Amino acid sequence: MCGIVGYVGGRVAQDVILEGLKRLEYRGYDSAGVATIFEGKLNIKRSEGKLEKLATKLKKSPLKGSVGIGHTRWATHGRPTEANAHPHKEGDVAVVHNGIIENYMELREELKSEGAKFKSETDTEILSHLIHREIKKGHTLEDSVRAAIKYVKGTYALAVVSAKEPERIVAASYDCPLVVGFAKNEAVISSDVLAILEISDQAIFLSDGEVVTVTRDSVDVTNLDGVGVTKTPRRIDWSPVMAEKDGYRHFMQKEIFEQPRAVTDTFRGQVMEEEGDIFFEDFDLDLDSIDRIYLIACGTSWHAALVGKFLLEEYFNVPVEVDLASEFRYRKPLVGKNTPVIAISQSGETADTLAAIKEVSRRGAPIISISNVVESSISRVSDIGMFTHAGPEIGVASTKAFTAQLTSLFMLTLYLGRRKGLIDSALGREFIQELVRVPGKIEKVLSLDDEIAKLSKKYFHATDFLYLGRGINYPIALEGALKLKELSYIHAEGYPAGEMKHGPIALVDEELPIVVLAPRDRYYPKILSNMEEAKARGGRIIAIVSEGDTDAKKIADDFIEIPHTPHYLMPIVMTIPLQMLAYHIAVLKGTDVDQPRNLAKSVTVE
Ligand code: AGP
């Protein structure tokens, strides 16, 4: 969960690297560092804490040179101190690394026995010693990197520079993303396309076990044996401005307000209104042979998977199992050629989800992925790659990617239901008409921003929250609770409302705000009873209700009215006020909304 950037070309390397690290800071922000080469010397500056501390140091004493590497860290091994910050240096070599070296302790002992002196608590420092050891044998930097990583067990996206070969960067990838952007007389490597946008819209994506040597006018990829690999460049259709805040106070706020666009862009070009159908290119799956579908994901994406279960079981009429990827991968998953597995991941890089689908692939099950990043690791190991088109999501708390995932799952359900004849063209047309109305409904909820900001003032001191929902909205109660806790650090739990009497109602007192998702759907009468029961015990109820509601509003202490939406699309619209409530409470709490403590955007380590 770190971010690495490297630059070689005609610009001041430090400036390009700092700008790139800013775009990657959402991946981790415990410490940061830059190494450049100038006049045959390797120079390094590092600092604990956020990137701005390093930027201040570099402002005072800049690093010269037009070749360099940089890193922003999410601490895995070793505290977030300057000594543990990357780059790690040994001799004339500096290394930055994202990933985990699982055998670092044994390698550390081996290197110590040969006289190596360690200066940090990190696993990464191993790499600098291993590479330096190879260079001392007379190998080139590229050969030394290849030789060194053959000792390593674990995951890595690494970049290395050496004062002895000042015109190049050597990088390598295994189970961690690495992309190379290139333009005339310059190139940049990074963990994420966001950091290359200023330099190029052409990129190549490294696959597992590949090594790349980059100079200002060449990009050469080999496998671990040094055999050349041909890579096809891809055009990146994200612009630098998409990675800016555009006047919003936080990336998360911007991304909440981008949701009408994110949902629209996700379905645009695939909806066939006349036919009441969805267009998918080469969706090569024998639908009649499907016995069961598995949906696997983590965090917010897992909540999307829970919604997917309701949709697919109702409209595709096949059993659906939803699993947390971190659990699924260690169980004995009963998967095979008749049980397609759908992996949902905004980043497409989540370690547990990636490992889970690699296990699934070994067991012969077809893999479908829903990801927001083209050429992400998860999309590249899938048989069928579906993409949300939410644009880059910088805020660590996922918002627009989530509603775009729900949109994709709805589209997939419609597509599959139509193929199976369970959704006829008339119902398909109705589904599409309702889908096309969703962005406007989101806009309507967004227009309540001041009202929700005011409401948050009444509740932001609470120490605990409960979120209740039923049926297809129960996962949205979980999502609302996750948003609140990861942004404001207030403990919050999502629960199926029907579970209240089985324990959680013991929590209810005058101090406990309860957010109840109470749209006018088939569960409405039951939800009203849940609200009454909580109210009778002093609970403070914030109800999310359908426009024109009367009954729930009478019971609730406060309410937010949202446009009525058929149950199969309600989760998308229902999520919006919960995101906004969590955002405003976090702002009032003064937490770091875009980079909440201890979190990172892409969990690329287990
Ligand atoms: C969402 O707000 C969280 N930041 C987190 O739960 C996230 O959804 C989870 O880490 C999965 O990430 P992915 O979608 O990139 O796989």
C-alpha cells in the first residue's frame, strides 16, 4: 500500500517525483523520500510523516539531477520513522518498494553473516543489500536486480537507481502494480497511472515477473531470465485535471458530487433502450451451465457484492454466495467451471481479492472482474473484465466507485436476466428507463447538502452509531456505517433491522443515534416497527425516507427525503445521503477526510 515514482528525462527529477507522489499519497502517507543522481553522486532526502514535510525539506535544500526515484509509505514492517522511510541506500544503490518480502528475516540473517550492516527495521532494505551484493560481483544494475529478486519470496513493485549507471532506472513487479509512462526523451514509472498523467498518456503495464529498464529514450522489458518481452502501449484516457480537486474542499467531496457522471459514464454506451437490454462485448460464458455464482471482494466493494446477490438471485435465478476475499482465499472454495466468480475491486489491486481469484483460476472457475482501473492486476487475470467508469477515485473512502459498482452489477443482472429469458424486453425497457433516471435522482439528493451539513451538527459528538436496513438496503446500512467509522473514527455498526431484537436493541439509549433506511418498499411496515421499538427506548432516529413519506417522518427525530426509486436501484440512491452525512460529520470532527489515519486507498498487502 505504498506509492513509488521514478523519473528519467530532461526535467528536474525531484519536482516530477514530488508531483507524482502527491498523486499517490492516498496509497499511504506515513513517510516519504526521494533519491536523485547528480554528477555521479547519489543523493537522498527522507522524512517521516506526510509528503508535505519532505517537500519542505527539499525546498530548503533541493536535490539536483534528472534521474531519480521516490516513495510514499504505508508502514508494514517498521515504524513510520525517517530511518524506515524509503529510498533505502546501500553503496551507490537506492531502492523504493511497494509490497511485502515474506522471507526478509532469513535473508537479513544471511546478509548479516556476510557483514551487511542494517540501518532500518524494514523488509525493503534487504533489496538494497541484495542488489549491491550483485553489483559488487561486477554485474550491471539490470542483471543485479534480476538476480536479487530471485532470492525474494513475496510481493514487490520496486525501482532502483545506481550512481554507477546514472542514466537509467530499473524496476520490477510481482503482484504489485507498476506502470511506465513515456514521451519524447523522458519516462516515468509509477504504482498508478495517476502519477504519469503529467508526462504521458501512453503507458505499458508490467506483468508479474517482468523487469523494465528505463532511460530517457528507451523502455526495455524482460522476464526474470533476461529474455525480452514485447509490451503493447495503452492510451490512458484520464486527464491530469481529473486528478485535481476542482475547487472542492476534499477529493471525497468532489467524488461524492461526481456520482451522477460516474453512474452515467458506467452505463453510457452499453444500454440498448429499444431492446431493453445491455450490450457486452464478447461475454463468453455458458450461462446454462452455471450452478452458482460467487461474489468476492473487500470493504466497500464487498457491500456492493451483497447488493449483487439480491439482484442476481431475483433476476437471474441462480444461487449466489458472497464472500470476503480474505476469508474466501483460505477456505476450500467449492468452485469449478460451472461456478463463475465475480471479483469486485475499485483499485483492481487489493491483495486478498487478487490472491483469491488466482486460487479460483487454479480451480478452473471462470473469473469476471468489476474494476475501476484499466489494466489493473485483477482485471488482467480475469477471463471477463468489466469496468466501472467512475474516473480516478483519490479519496481513501470509496464513494463514486461504489455507486458505479452497483450500476455495473445492475447492468450485469439485466444482461444475464435477458439472456436467460427471466427479464423480457418490456421489463428490460423499464429497468433501463429507471437506470437512466438515477443520475438525476442523485443530483436531487446532492442538492440537500446544506440540510445534511446542518443535521450533522446535531449528531457529530456521538460516540456510537447504529445503521439499520432491510433486504437489498441492508448492505447499504453496512456501507453507511463503514463510511462514518473510516472517516470520523466514530464507532458505527450496520445491522439488518430484523436483528434488533436479537441483541443490538440493548445498545439503544438517548445517546445512540440510529440511522434507519426506510424507503417505501415491501419492508416498510417492518421498518416502522423497528423504529417504534427503538424510539420507545430513547433512541435518536435519523430516517432516510422516500419523498412524500408521512409515517416514518412522524416517528423519526430527523429525516432526509430521497426520490423514490424501484428496489432494484434504490441502493444507489440510498447511499448518497449516508456518504454526505459521514463526510460532514468527519469535517466537523476535523479528521483527515481524504487520508484517514491508518488507512490507504489500495490495500495491496495482506
Ligand atoms: C472503502 O471506503 C474502503 N476504503 C475500503 O473498504 C475499500 O473498499 C476496500 O479496501 C476494497 O478496495 P478495492 O475496491 O480497491 O478492492
